[in-house]
Amino acid sequence: MQELITALIAAQAEMNDPLKNASNPGFKGSKFADLGAHLEAVREPLRKHGLTLTQTLDFDGASHALITTIHHVSGQQMSSRMGLVLSKNDMQGLGSAITYARRYSIGAMFALYGDTDDDANEASNGPAKPAPSPTEALYNNAKARLQTAKTPADKAKILSLIGSLPAEQQAELKALAGAK
């Protein structure tokens, strides 16, 4: 396990939290990082350090589960199993549960943060903080990501997502990234 853990530590040091690029209008417009953003956050650091990620499904006759495994070139691996909760007992419900579980499993396996934290208010039915507008959230998230981006390629990826912001905010973010 030592080789896998050593490579995982190195890969995680190069990972940034996924960019919150999607919103859930049914949940007070909260922002979150979709599955693609999670995968983009981990693929290159994993590859660079001899790691890969697989996500497979299991069905025991009664329930479905997602198994997320990190594999190392040495043959060592580490897995996590997440039971799926279906909102509807059909293929659409299964597909939704798989996508949701894949996103959360990647976040958990690599200690990534891809959701808006409501300080458990939603779960406890307490008052939630007012959500920023989608434009404000995109700007704040992009700014935070640019401040921690490690490579010009990382900065370029972030800048490619800010086209819907006002020109003044785009210019500020480009200046922060050192782009013209």
C-alpha cells in the first residue's frame, strides 16, 4: 500500500477543488461542481503519478452500489463502496443516482470540495445563508481557483469558463491570472 499512498499524496498535492460550474435551481440556486469538473480535477494528477480511477456498479439482487477504486501501476489499489439510493425505481432514477454517487465518491476519495456548504442548515431545517447570484458565485469561485492555480494550463481552464461574466470582472480575473 505504501507505493499507492505515496503516489496519492503527490497527486493530491497537485489537485485543485473542482470548479463549481453548475447550479441547482430547486435548491436555492446552490452552486456545485458537476461530474465532469470532478473528473477534470483528478485525471491529470492521477496519470502523472501512475494512478487511475475506475468506477463500477454492483447489484446484489436487492440493491445497487458504486465501487470507486484507485489503482496504482504497482498493482496496489484502494476502494470505496457507496450504496445507491434511487429517487425513482427506473433507469432514469438509477442513472441520476449513479451520477450523483460518482461525483460524491470522487470528492470523498480525493478530499475535494465541490458543493456549497450550508453549515448543515438544510439538514437541520435552520435558516440558510442567502445564496449569491450565479454571476457572483462564478466570479468568486473563479477568483479563488485562480489564486491557487498551479500552472498556466490550470489558469486557462478556469478562464475558459468566465465568458458569461461582465467585461470588468473578466478583465480583473484575466489580470489575476496574468493573461492578456
